[in-house]
Amino acid sequence: MFRQVQTLVLLFAATLAASDLTELDQAASNQLVAVVQLFRHGHRTPTKFFKNDQYTDLSKYWSGLDLGQLTNLGKQQHYELGQFTRKRYGKWLSEKYDKNDFYAQTTDVDRTHMSGQVNLNGLYPAKRDQIWRRPTDWQPIPLHPGDSNIWETFPNCAAYTPEFAKVLSSDLYATIDKEYADVYSYLSTYSGENITTLSKAYSVFDCFKSEDTAGLRLPQWASNIYPEPLTQLMGYYFHSMSFTTKLQRYYSGTLLNSILNYFDNKINGSVTQQFKMYSGHDSNVAAMLSALNAFNPPSPPEFASSVYFELRNISGYYFVNAWSKDGSNFKKVSIRGCALDCPLEEVRERLSEIVVDVDTRTKECNAQTTFETIESEKMYKQLMETGEIERLRNIF
């Protein structure tokens, strides 16, 4: 049987290699059973300005939008992502929206709601009898509220913070802080903020990223630290949030469990939807890639970045592929070392320490915490007393 599965994988790989990676041919499309997509919202205004930021006038520079709001550029990015998804799966996914084929949900944040709606316009433009107001091809498609027990912007889990503190207080991250102390000092001098950690450096990076993407000219002093080494530093920052198996379990375990359950239900015929979509944040995308051991090298997810999971039936055997789209870069990502066409049961095995159901996660999150080192306990107190954890829930 193993040899037979190997042969099937090789045959599929040959089929895929012969076609455009971004657009599935009919043979590859016929093998699809279900697709799950998780993406980050599009370009937005900064969530918070640093003290010396020169673009704080929302009326002048941001069309009167408030902080953290989706811009017209962000809308365009998601319209194009929806078109990309339509192009890739066009030979498989019905061109007309039908609730029996498609289901979407979002976090309860303006920019993710709006990104999802615009994305759906690119994926499902109104056709024929669906057109209700000419000349527009937009049609309302429901975006359901995300289940916070399964996925959220940042884990609401008491056990997460001590584990996160352990990572931030580790020798590795202590070394990063020491090696980039001159960058922190430089940022402090010019930003007007007291930058001493990766977390505090994020506030400057976030502004620069939003402003640079919007075409605003950054101050001269920024050229010495942006895009590098600040972008690399932020890659380390995002990686820290899902650095260990336990953090990956608390951040993405229930969502992965939901995805695998959906695949099971699709196989046994208890659900009809072919496609599930999750409109979220860079933190969700980074955490998911970390859970797959595919966040390497770590880099902050771009606006409108996306992860796709595909379930395929090849001669009665079920396989999973994962893909990532970050800007114009679309590539295959391995699932914890399992590359092209990973058997569904092997996916379960490789993710077994991460995948967790809601009840088990709840028990683990509420379990009594112990600290392995004095440093991690100090870091935990710092995270709690400074309000850092609460801030993380709101910045992405």
C-alpha cells in the first residue's frame, strides 16, 4: 500500500509540475475535495502612531480614516486576492455564490470584515440573475462572526502568557535584544519612544510599513533601519509568539483541529461546503505558518497574505497540500516536513502535539502555572504589569 501511495504522489506531482502553480488545470481540479483559506486583512492605517511620527494627521494623510482602518489600497489588495483565488480554483469552484458551497467567517474587527467583503467581490462577482443593481457586480455575501473558542487575534489563554514569557526570557531572545541594542537606541533617539524590546520596536515598524506601503516618504533617519534590520527583527517578534510547540498549540491548535474535522466531515458527506474562508490578521497567518514549521525565515506577513489548505482525493486516497501567498510570492509549504501531497493521516500524526479540541485547550489554559526559571517569572510579571498582553490583543 505504501508503494501505491508513493506512486500516486509522484503522479500528482508530475501533473502539478506541468501546470501553472497559480492556476489548477482540469485534472488537478478534479482531485480537489475541499479548500480552507486563512488570510490577513489588507493595507490599513497604523494602529498607533509613535511620538515623533510625521503622518499623524488623519485628515491630511489618511483620508480621514481612524486608526487601524482599511484603506482603498487594502481594498484593492483583497479584491485582487479574491481574483487570484478565483483563477486558481475556477475550474472547481462554482462561479456563482451558493451558501451550500462556501462559508466565510471573520474576527470582529472592521478591517477584517471589510477585507473579507471586498475579497468576496473578487471571488464571487455577481453573475446574470445575481446582478441586482447595474452596473455593479457586487453582491452581499455573509461573513459570519469567528468563534473565539477556535481562533482569535491573540490567544485568550492564561497558560499562554507564562510560556510566552519563557521564550522572551530565553538565551536566544536575550541575545537578540543584546545584538540589536544599538537599533533600539537609534529608534529611541529618533522616534521619541523608549524602545528597549522587540515589542516596543513593533510600534515604529507598524507605522513605517503602513506609511511606506501607502507611498508616503519616510524620514531620512528611517533609511538606516528600515526595511532592514527592522523587518528581520519583527520576524523574530512574530516567531516568538508561536516559538514552542505549546505556544503553537494554544495559538493555532483549535483552528487546525477545526480544519481537520471539516476535512473529515467533507469526506464522510456530512457537510456540503467546498470552501471555507477565515479573514484574520498577520498574527494568525504567522502563527499558522509556525505551527506548520514553515515560518522560516521568519518575516512579518504582508498585507493580504494568505495560507491555503487543499484536500485532494487521488484514486481513493486523501492528501493535503498547503500553500502560502505573501505579496506576489506564491509557494508550496511543507506541513512539518511533509512536502507535496501529504497523506491526511500523516498530517494528523505530524500535527498531533499541536492539534487540540476546545475542551482540552480550555482545561490546559486554566491549569496552574509553574515557572522554570526566575527570569521567565520576571518576564511574566513584566508582561502583565505593563499591559503588554492586552496591547497585543488590539494591535494586529
